[in-house]
Amino acid sequence: MVDKQTALDWYRQMVLIRRFEEKCAEGYAYAKIGGFLHLYIGQEAVAVGAISALNEDDDIVTHYRDHGHAIARRLDTNALMAELYGKETGCSKGRGGSMHLADASKHFWGGYALVGAHLPMAVGMAMRHQYTGSQQVAMTIFGDGSSNNGGFHESLNMAAVFKLPVIFLLENNLYSMGVAIHRDSAIEDLHKRAIGYGIHGEAVDGMDPLAMYEATQRAAERCRRGEGPVLLEAKTYRFRGHSMADPEYYRDKEEVEFWRQRDPIANWKQRMLDEGLATEAEITALDESVEREMEEAVRFADESPDPALDTLCDFLYATPVENGDLCRQQQAEKPGYAR
């Protein structure tokens, strides 16, 4: 078991993710958050445990269910909520929204909406680390649906060939959108796909932050020793639908209730109490601090300004074309181009 400070910190981080997501659901219901919204409720232990095992300069590239990962990486919750509200004060200046949270200062390179398309990016980052001789590791986080994507196999193969320091963290929540894993995957123990590439793979209890921490720590150590990539399969479950638009007709209430009995937050709380790492008063104080932080995040997002219309073309291109100059030129030549 971990020390008291770490145990309490993990508890607070998981509760923070849960309450953040619940506030997001409220914001979506009031049309303050638009577009797609994929909640991380139920999977909190994966993000908190795994990301805690990384160094601050290790790279993280993740998928579109990215709120929990961003919070576990200690991105500012005010900036995250503002981003979901589409505000100028958001971590991506309101341009990315729910699926594209990022913070370069945290080596958190964003959520990506295209299924499996971000895995090769992590491989490239790992190749850079190997080439420069740094001890950094790249981690890419993705869902079980991505494991049937060509980019998954190409990425594992290239990482294996060059023995790159990359951790492939597969969050297996049993459903690719609304399709059960036994209907779309030839095998259900997805970590076994590592065998075909001669790399290490293992299954981890994704409802236990300590199990996730220890497995990720082992994987990072293997990478830093030059032993090549690792495929970790976190066995987890999302308590809500694929997105807020999901009516969840494809799974029964008994299944959801079975997994709710393994709620990572409730179980971690009981574990801390049983092992004398926390008191009810300490836990209540943490819960209250999370509530205050969430109220502040919503207030900050509500009161933050929208991006100015004259910045519509900014941040579209990298140097040498800066500040959207090409976009503005095209807009001038073809009125309505950027609408």
C-alpha cells in the first residue's frame, strides 16, 4: 500500500474527475457545452494510477475521452472547464473543446478525435527520446475499439522493431461505442496482442489505482532500461454511455450495477479507512474542497469571455505562416471562406 499522503491525493484526484464530469453533464444539459461530450465516470482509477507513475517530462497523447487524463496530469480545472465552454481562457483558447484538451507545459499533447490515429504520434515522440538519449517515456492512451484499427498494429510493430520507450495503455471498458467486445474482437484479452510483436503485455485491474500505478511504473522502468515498448490493458468500465447522446440500449441494468459495485472511488475510500490511512473527517474535508474547486471552475467558465471574432483565423497554421495570415488572405479573396 502507498503512504497516507499519496492515498489521500489519489482519492481527491478521482473525486475531482468524477465531480468535473458531473458538472460537464450539467453544462451540456443547459447547452453551455456543445458538440460531443464523452464522460470518464467509472474509469477514474486508470488515469490517476497510471499517470501518477510517470515523470513530469514524460509525454502523454490520448483519445477523445480525455478529461480524466487531463485532470490526472494536473491541468488547471478552471482552464479545462473554460475550454469545454468554448471560452478564450480555456487551455486551448476555446478552440479545441472536449475532445482536444492540451497543455504543452505538462507534456500533455492532447486528446484526438480520430480513433487510433494518435498512436503513431506517441511512437514518433518515443523515437525522438531514443534518438536524443533522454530517459523520457511516451504514453499513448486509447480504447478497446482502437485495437482493431490498423494504426494500432502499425504502431506496435514499429515500436517493437526499434525497441522504443512507449507505453501503450489500452482502456478496455468492454464497448467500442455501443458494440460489445465479444462482437467486434477475435480475442477479449487484448493485452495478448503484444505476443504477436514480441513485446511485453499484461492485464491490469483498471478499477484499482494502486494496481494501475504499479503496472505503469514497471512498464516505464522497462522502457527506460531500453527493453522496448509495453502494452498494458486496463480492465475497466464506463458507468455512463459512450457520449451524452448515447441512450445505452445495448447493455442491461444488471451489468451496469455489477460494475458499479466495483466503483473505484468508493472502494478506495473503504480501503483507506480499513488500513488506517484516512479518517472520515479527512475524507469529508477532501470532498468539500473538490466541491469548492468545481464551483469555482464553473463560475470561471461562465464569466470568461468568448474568443473575439477577429481571432477566428488565429492558431490554424504553424510557422512560417503565423497568426492565420493565409486564412485571412483566403477569406478576403473568397468572402465567406472561413464561415
